[in-house]
Amino acid sequence: MEPELSEEEQRKAEVEEIVNSLTLDEKVAQLFIVTPEELTEVGVVIAAGETTQNAISQYPVGGFIYMSQNLENPEQVREMVKNVQEYSYQRIGLPLFISVDEEGGTVSRFSNNPNFNLEKIDSMSVIGATGDPQNAYNVGAKIGSFLYDLGFNMDNAPDADVLTNPSNTVIGSRSFGTDCNLVSEMMLAEMKGLQDQNIIPVIKHYPGHGATEADTHAGYAYTNKTLNEMMANELVPFINGINAGVKVIMVAHISCPNIVGDNTPSSLSGVMINDILRGQLGYQGVVTTDALNMGAIAEEYSSGQAAVQALQAGVDILLMPENFQEAYQGVLSAVGDGRLTEERINESVRRIVNLKLDIGQK
């Protein structure tokens, strides 16, 4: 008689069965979270019908990220999300990651829209200044219940950046503060608030965007910190997040020349992801890039180059490439000529499928 499999072994077997059932094209599509416009090639998407269904049928992507322009009112959003999820299940038997940037404060897709009943949430700097993690938990729970009601399952928050550079322009009030232990406590509390509402939190921006001056949306940004310096400060919230079981970490496009030895952005750096995040810090979960259409990447790399290099570095999810078609074909070509192996693709797809099975059980 066969010994009964443990829950972990059953899950592993289920993941393996799903991964083995997918073609290479389908597996590569699962690595992408894109805007609906990038997939459908429609100007502004506010509904999901035949065009979306055909696009998902051809490219069963891993998920969609929605921007303010896609979000008109609660009924419209629920209907759009319900439809895309149905198309994904029909096509590939897996849900989509339905994600959004809803941090509160200055980065909000909903609270600035009077059609949505999400009261304005203070900036995280204000929440952090209270020194009470319960306030951060409440932010996560409030945002989480609001998003879950609309059909979302992922939020690109909380912000784990420690504001160590007072001249920082990109993070500023988005950070809980200047003390890595306070940031860590607050971030963990908000993360728990989101999780308790069945929303997958994405902690960001590894290895810490709070030490930079420039903004990666516009172009090159760097920190001169050494690894030892970052381990004692900027990386503390990420280390604590990993210990608390965070499922997704977003990697910034910031360069760390004193760690890597050159100006490669962290999101494309094997040293920062494979060696440090996965190797030294022991992180086994899903790694996503920050948006690949940001200046720090798009000005220096083609969409295909960036996608391939990110996967070589250890990334699982390619977020918002500037040109989805070029990035998708670039990855397939790289498998074809040996720059990437299918086993490398499978590694990422296993992590993605494992996380999606959690969504399916809620």
C-alpha cells in the first residue's frame, strides 16, 4: 500500500502536474503581468469581452495590472475582472493575478475617484509616525477588503523602503520612515492586514529604494551602499518579510555598483537576485520586477533583452514590459538558442502556479 502523501507533497505533485500540462508558449505567457491595453492593443480598456477573450486565448498571461484609466465604477470593475478570470480558467485552468498599485497616500488608483467608496488613506510616513503597527494593519485590512470585493487578488504594497536618503524624490512619504526596525514592523502589520482579506501583498522595492536620489521612472538611479551597510539597514524589512513568509517581492531597477561591480539594475542582476535574495537571504517565493517600461530599463534595454536578462537573474514575473510581444518572443527565442533553458522557465512557473493554487482555494 502506498504511503499517504503529506499536504506539502500533494501540493508539489499538483503543481508538477499542471506545469507538465502546459506548452512552452503557455508557460512563457504565465511569466507576464501586463496592462490590458498591452495585451489587447486597444486604446483604453474598461470592459472585457471578445477582444480580451481572444487575446487571452492566444497569450494566456499570468495576470493583469489595472491603472486608474481602467477603473470607472465598482460594477464595471467587478464585471471586467469576473470576465477575465473566466477567460483565463477556460483557457488554461488557472486564475489570473489581478493586481493594482494601491498603497494609500499619493499612490492610489481608487481613493481619488469619487465613484469608489474608498476614503483617502494617509501617506505611510504619517502612519509610520504614529509608531503603532495597528494603524498599518488597519490600512492593509481596509485596502484589502475593498480590493477583494472588486475581484482583485494582489496589491503592489506595502512599501518596505527605509528612507535613508533625505534627498530621495521617488519614495518620500511612501515610506513608513527612516528607522529600519519601525519600517519593518509597520510593513509586516500592513502585509498581515492585506493577507487577512485574501489579498497577496507584494513587498517592494528590493533592495531598498529609499537610499537613492534619482527616480527609476525617469532613468538611472543608484545607491553606493555596500552589502554590509544594506544588510544592517535597507534589507532589514525584506529579511523580516521573508522570515514572515511573504509570497512576492518586487525588485527595483536601482543599481548597486558597490555590491554588483557594475551599473546593472537590481531587477536584471543575478548577484542581487540569485546570489543575495535567493542564496544569502534564502527567499523561495515569487520575485517580480518593477514595471519594465520605466526609464531605467526602457532607455537602456530592448523589451526582449530586459525580459531575458531578468529571467537569467532569477526573476519569476515580468511586469509591464514596454512591448509585450517583443518581450514574449524574446524569451521564446532565448529558450530556442539556449540562453535560457525550459527548466529555468519551469522553475518560475512552479512558483507562479503554487501561488495561484492558493488563490483558487479561497
